[in-house]
Amino acid sequence: MRDYDVLIHAIEAAWAESSYSEEVHRALSVYTAHPEEQEARGLFRGRHWEDISDAVLLANCPNPFLIAGPAFRYYLPAFMIAAIRHRDEMFFEEVLGHLTLPKKPEAVARFYAKFEGLSGNQKKAVALFLETVRDIEFPRDQWGVQDKYHERWVRRIDRSLHGYWEKEVS
């Protein structure tokens, strides 16, 4: 757990100066006809990212991922930290899925836009998250019955690190 403790500290440090801005509030206040989006936005509206409990995130997965733009970037540390603490939950894979580069070309532009507002330190924290998860959760020397599952995540994480995250932080 020591590596994960270090990772959580790095995530918290990268978002330490982040505040609930008017831009985040506006993103969470936009009306949508979709009740799931309204519900997800209501979970976050007016709350600092550190005040969003793991229980709220886990009970509402995947609804928290219906928030977008500056709100998604602002609450990203809460998502990553909850994923670390609850690696055996579906939420963990949801977070990984949102942080890994999609294969479909039309989705790549949306992926880039989703993260363009992160600072260099925040992008480093995301890259560290992906590297740590890959190395601890999917170690090649321990693959067994779930080879394909592990191999798929390692490929996705590596493609994302080399294709986006490492380029963004160098």
C-alpha cells in the first residue's frame, strides 16, 4: 500500500491549489434534459473535490463521469483516489477507461479536449497514477488465468502513456 500512499499524496499535491471556480460551477449548473446528468451534477455542485466521499462516487458509478469540461478536471483527483482505495470495484475500471486513450479516431479529439485544462503537475499525477496502477495491479510476472484481461489493460495504459500523457509532461 506504500506506493499507493505516495500516489495519493502526489495527486493531492497536484490539485492543492485547485479551487471550486465559477467556471466549474457554471459547468455543473447547465441544464440538460437527461436526468442522469442532472443527478450527477447535483452530487458535485458547490462542493470541493476533497469533500466528495468515496461512498458517493461508488454508489453513483458511472454517473459521476457524466460531468464534463472544467468540472471533470476539477473532480478528477477524487475519482483517482477513490479508484485507488476501491480497486476491486467497477469504479476502478471506469476511471482507467476515462484516463486511457481511445482507439477510435473520432473519440481521440474529445479525449484531448477533456484534459487540455490540466496543469503540468496534474498531468504528471495522472501519468503516475497510470504507471503505478499498471505496475502494481497488472504485473507481468503474475499473470495467470486472466492473461487477456491484464494484457488488455497494460496495452491501453502503455498506449496512453506513450501516446499522450508522457508527451504532455515532457
